[in-house]
Amino acid sequence: MKGGQLLDDTKQQKGFFDMPLNKILQNIASSILLTLQDLTMLKTFTDINAYKKIILKDNRILYLGIFITVLSVFIHLFFG
């Protein structure tokens, strides 16, 4: 393995805490939109495994969880 390839591998495996805030916000927005798009493309609504597969795809669960947490704090502070 060459040194340049090793450096490229470490750049690709950047952790969640190493990402800038705007990239996290972009990932939150894209995960919400892609999840809604996948949910509307389902033909049948009886299989729970299809829902789990959509929600657990690509770290969507992390970004959806952050969005729900921020939304609940916002609702509690301004409407509760």
C-alpha cells in the first residue's frame, strides 16, 4: 500500500465529529429528503422490513435522530 493511498483512505473515513457544521446540516437535509422519497416510492405498506431498510440506510438514522432532537427542543422552547 502506498503512502498516498493510505492518506486518501483516512480522508474518506472522516468521523462525525470531524465534519464541519455545514456538512452535517447538508447531510441532515439530504437524509430527510431521501428518506421521504424512498418512503413514497414503496408499493406496499405492509412490510416492516422495508421501512427498517430505508431508515437504516447509509447513516440516515443518525441524521434523522439529530433532526428530531433539535425539532423537539425547538418546539419545547417556543411552544411549550
